[in-house]
Amino acid sequence: MSQHCPHCQQSISSPLLSRYEDFFACPHCHCALAHHEADIMLYALAFIITITTPLVVFGEVNSLIAMALSMLAYHFLRPKFFESRFRLRIVKFFPIENI
Ligand SMILES: [Zn+2]
């Protein structure tokens, strides 16, 4: 699944979240981009709830253990299945002045 640069609209393959610190540069327009924080949070939350709930309700697994298992699963599955679905955003730099 390819993603599009929100600045130049060309399709790019973004690096893994773990491979960059604050932003990465679009290979076409060199615009500073990052994955959308809201998407990162929402996918993690949705995945953890989806896995934890049936484990606790039907599997009668301790809720803390179920949550730890789903977080671990998400950690390993995210780079493969979720990161390509995150929206990309343009990183804006605010000049530090008048401080
Ligand atoms: Zn671009």
C-alpha cells in the first residue's frame, strides 16, 4: 500500500516509524513529513481493545496479561500491517524567537 506526500501528492514509501526521529524528507519535494500522531494512537488503541476484550471475556485471561499480550502483538505487527495505513502530515517548523 503506497502513501502520498501531502505536499507534492506523489506516491512515496515512507520509512518505518522506528527509523526516524522527528520527521523524514519526501524524496520528490524534500518536504519534512511524519506519520500522523492521531492515527498512531487510534490504531494502537483499536488493536489493543480488539484483542484484549475477547481474551478477557471468552478466554478468561487475566486482563493485565491480555493487555500485555495485545501490546506485544501490536509492537511486532505494526511495522508490517499498520504503518502503511497511517496518514502522513507535513512537519512545520516554528522558529524560536523572542524567548
Ligand atoms: Zn513530496
